[in-house]
Amino acid sequence: MGTTDSEQAFCYLLDTLCLHYPEGQPPPAELYGTLATLSAEMPRHGRFNYILSNGDYLFAHCTDNLTYVLRQAPFATAHLKDQDIEVDFSEVTTPMDRIAVIARVVDRQRDWVRFAPGQLLAFHDGALLSL
């Protein structure tokens, strides 16, 4: 459907998941395993960082440059590194929320964690999972 290599890679990923799971979503650990296998194949065709969610879980794969940070109340303001833009997380969250922010270009704060090349991580309700 897409014309860019990223769109084609994403369509391949989704098509393959549909073929593996025609009856619907598998348990998170099984989905993670399948995504890990598919993600290991991707770098042979070029760089492909991605973030994918099934509505409950967030999966992020790093080919070459990706970072994450986990936040919870009290939320701070994030400052974009390459532009003069701020995001005040307290305006878009509640005191009960936890969030995971995944980005290539990180803000000026130093608590961002770099993905290892080839790493796939899973998050649920703003927490890093061990699957």
C-alpha cells in the first residue's frame, strides 16, 4: 500500500501478524516472541525503528537509534532537543497515570534510556515489561 520502504516494512509486519494470528490477538508474550523474530529479519533490508500497539500493549523496536523514558506524577515538562518546543505532561495526564515516551530525538533531560541496536521492548500502562 505504501510507497516508502518504511511503509512497505510496516505493511509486511502487519500482514505477517495477520497470517500468524487469523483468529485474533495472541497473548502478549506470544506476540512479543513473534515480533522479536520478525524484527530480527528487518535490518537485512535497511533501518526500521518502529512502535506498534495493539491497544493495550506498546512494542518498540530499535534498529539503530531509539530511546525511552518512563514518567509518572508529578509530571514534568519535556523540552525537545532540536526545536524550541515544550510538552507539559501534567496538562495531558492525571496524577494516577504512568506513561512511556519513545523517541529518536530526546529532550535535554538526562534520564532517557537508549535501546540497544536490535532490541525489542514491551510496555503496558506506562511500565516496561519483561516478556
